[in-house]
Amino acid sequence: MSAFSHDSHDKYKKISPVSIAIDGPSGAGKSSLAKNLAKKLGFLYLDTGALYRTVGLYVFEAGIGGYETEKIEACIDSKNIKIDVFYKNGEQKVFLNDRDVSEKIRENNISKYASDVSKIPKVREFLLKTQKEAAEKNNIIMDGRDIGTVILPNASVKIFLTSSSDERARRRYEELTGKGKDVDYNAILKEINERDLQDSSRDAAPLKPAQDAFILDNSDCISPVDTLNKALNIIKERLPDVCIR
């Protein structure tokens, strides 16, 4: 993994890179919030979940089960998997072995694989270096499930974005039905609850708020803009001189 663009504010760059960590459960809206914050602050956005999804896609296409830890570790050791991150018009693009998989990794069947591989320490180690290097060189916003606890323990601002499982299931249901897909609300809710349990109980970097994280529950937020404004207030409280576009 290598390529990262630089479009951070010079004001911060001259001092030291500023990092913002956004953690939380699946479906809370972390990616949307992180992307909107990056635009408002002029920071680089790194979607770490996309990296795990890319490893998951590799495993899926290799015909390996997400539970076959030894085979997955062998793939990492073989160095046959290469992941690159590029930015086009401000949007993150992920390449797997020189193939753009930015859309492919978003398919529903890859979510389970992403969750499975994220439990494997060797996979997390494989991705850790790139994530840390990105924060050392850029004003950056990252979202995931262990950014403030493992990836960026010294982040300038840490936000734990959460929402009730019912509300997250409702949003996902409306998103999918809005695209004309035939889905069952109860099945989505069940999947979310199972994902929460798996993420919070895994041995490697379990999902939990960092001790110094601001807890932002957006269950009652009317729109993503409402969540964005609350997050901006948190950031301005911690970084009063922050520039907002």
C-alpha cells in the first residue's frame, strides 16, 4: 500500500499533523461523517474499513473461508496481496493487485468476510503500518472500530459515533429499499446485532470507546447534517483554532 494525496491545511501542516479518529458500530454513519468532516476541514480521509473489505474480497475470490485463519495468514505471508489507496476528485479509490475494487468491496457478501479477517492479528498488522504512516504525514480523518484505541491512540480528537441497533437497521432498510432491493428489516437487524457482538467480543482490538473519546449518539439526529454539526462542535471544543470551510 502506498499512494496518498496531500491537500491538508498548511496552518496545521507547519506545526504537526492533526488526526481525528471516528469509531463506532456498523451502520452508525461513520464513513459519511468522516467524509463530510474531511471536506469541511480540508483533511485527508482514509476509510480503513475499505482496507479490511479489500482483504475480505481477496479471501473470498481465493475461495478461502473467512474462518480459515491459517490459509488467510499464508496469503499475507506470501505477499501475493497488494493494496493501494489513491484519491480521485477527493474520493478514495482502493486497488487490489492493481485492480480498482472500490465498488466491488461494497457488495453485501463481502461484509462478513471483512469482519472475519479483521479478527486476525496478522491481517491487522498487515494494514496497521500504512494507516499509521498516513497519519504521520497528513492531517487526516480515519473511521473504523479501533482507530482511537489502536491505530491512532494519540489522535487530536476521538469521537465514538453510536446509534441504537433498531435505528441503524431502519436506516439500512430504507437505504436498500430506496434502491429497489427486496430486503427484510428483521434480517438486517439480526445481522447488525450479530456484527456488534462479533466486533465487541473479538480478541484482536475489540470495538470499544477510547477512554478519552467523545461519545456521540446520533439515534435522534434528523439527518447526516445534524450529526456533522454536532461533531464539528466537538472538534471546535478540542481544537478552537480549527479552520472550517
